[in-house]
Amino acid sequence: MTIRQAFIGLTLLAASTAATAEIIVGVTVSTTGPGASLGVHYRNTFNMLPKTLGGQPVKYIILDDASDPTQAVKNARKLIGADNADVIMGSSSVPNNHAIAEVAAELKTPQIALAPMSLPPEKMTWTFVVPQSIPLMIEGVVRHMQANGVKSVGYIGFNDPWGEGIDKAFTALAGPAGIKIVANERYARSDTSVEAQVLKIVAAKPDAVLIGGSGTPGALPAISLAGRGYKGQLYGNHGMVNPDFIRVGAKSVEGLIAPTGPLVAVEQLPESNPVKSVASKFVKAYDAAYGAQNRNAFAGYAYDAYLLVEKALPEAMKAASPGTPAFRAALRDSLEKLHEVVGTHGVYTMSPNNHNGMDARARVLVKVENGAWKLVQ
């Protein structure tokens, strides 16, 4: 055998190995703790995904971070260091995602965040965000307030980055819209009572109340407000739109309006909506696996994370083999170049300065009517 023949043989072998290499996807979500009502839906989606990703065999390693940022960091380090994950997906809350982003940057591994988050660009180099940004969604809430004559609002949200993020976005938009914030209160995700905060809000007599919580703990202010006889309009956010929120809030959340992705009301969308086809197929599969009564926005975020990596994978595979630092870097670069990728929640176009890439096509408003989420026309 000549040197040239040997070289060709090694090249073909390397190409064959790369073509069949297994992709390792590390997942950390909150399937226990306060964030469990969101995390179980992410896990459900990962459990029903195909056994291939972009034509490559794939292995999903799913860990529970118990809604704890410290545990999320431990999970991320294990998934990257011990399990050699090519990409990290998670977690279910903003605090956990912030913690994982630091690990992703340190270990130079792409992270697909499953909860909205916003960090300075230099800290987002390795992190891509699937859910809609908080300002994008709160803009829809403010527009509805304006159109319906809301002049004063009381705010109550988590005392963490999620609650602060909604407060910041709402404050920036409310003033120019002629809306006055007459009360601003906080509570912890693990709190069992918000009576003191709600008393202050009711005393301020706002036209409406905006709740900056998520999951089932997001229902607590609505329950307390109903108990105090508050009759104004309630608004929520895209961290609440799941069946468990309605189950826990019951009649207290009837009439609440929240922004969310189109998939939640996919049957009510016009045929011209760009995400209807993709969202309809996913919803059909998810309903078949877990029951129509369990439909939620969060399962779709996990599926969109899968779609983004699937679209980015072919280019990354040309540059390096999975399981290597070079492949992780190539996958990061490929994710950053994605253009008009249609998901269940919107259309994604990434760039070096935008690692979320969604626009108004990713937002609809829904309202709790008779114990279900209905599209606000």
C-alpha cells in the first residue's frame, strides 16, 4: 500500500466515523421543586424525540436540578465533564439558566436555554435562548392595556431575575404608554402566602394587576387578589401558560390575559401564520403521548431547542467530530448563523448580537376562559 492510499484510507475512515458518531445532548431541568410544573413538560418532550438528530444517532442524558441553581451548576459540570455532552439544554427557570450559562462559557460548550434570559453580549457567547424575550412579550401586554383603557397597574413578581426582568420591561414600556405603576411588590417562589403584598396592591386601587411569577407559584397572587375581592383585570406572562397554573389558580385566574407562543392556541391560528404547520404537528404528537389536557407552551420550547440543533448540525459535522472541543465550537458557530428556522413558537434568526432571534411572529395573547387558554382575537 502506498502512502497516498494509506492517507486516503484514513481520511475515509475518519469521515465514516464522523458520519456515525453519537451526539450527546445533556439536559438539566427542574422536575422537582417549585419549578416542577414546567420541568416535567420539558422532560416529556425530550423523552418523545427521535433517536437521531440531523441524521446522527443521539443520546439524551436528562438530570433533575430540583429548581436549585447550585444543583443546575453541578448537573452542567457533570454533563460536560463526565458525560462529554456536545450541547447543554436547560434549565426551567431564569436563575438556573444564568448559573448554567457561566459553566457553558467556562467549558466552551453551547447552551440552549429553555427559559427567557438576558445577559451582556460578552456573557452570551455560548448561550442561545429558545423562549421569547421578556420585552417582546410584555410589549403585547402593554398594547392590550392601552387598547382597553388601563391607566394604573399594580405589579407583583418573583424576587429573582424573572420577576426583576418583567418589572424592568414593564417599567420601560408603561411610562411611554401613559400607564402609571401604583404598587410594586415581590415574593419568593417558595412562599405560601402573599397577603401582605396583595393588601398594599388592593389599597392602591389599580385598574389592573400584572403578575411576574411563573409556573404554579405564579397563581398565588391571583388567588390572594380574588380572596380580597379585587375585580380589576389580571395580566400574566409567558412563564405561566400551562394547565397546572389553571389547575392551581382555578376560578381565581379566570379572565387572566397572558402572552405566549402561537402553539398554545394553534387550532385558532389563521392558515397564514408561519408557525402553524410545525406547531400543529408537534401538538398532535404531544397530545397523543400525554393527553390534550396537558398541552402547554414549555414542551414546545424543548422541541424548538431540538430543531435549532438539528438545523445547525450538518455544518458543524463538516468541521469536526462529536465529542471534541472543536465540534462544540463548530456547533456554536453554526447555531449563530441560523436563519428563518421555523419552530413551534416562532421563527428564529440568530446573529452574533442576537442569540434568540425571535420577533412579533412569536407572540399571541391568550385568556383563561372556562378553565382553558383561549386566543384573544
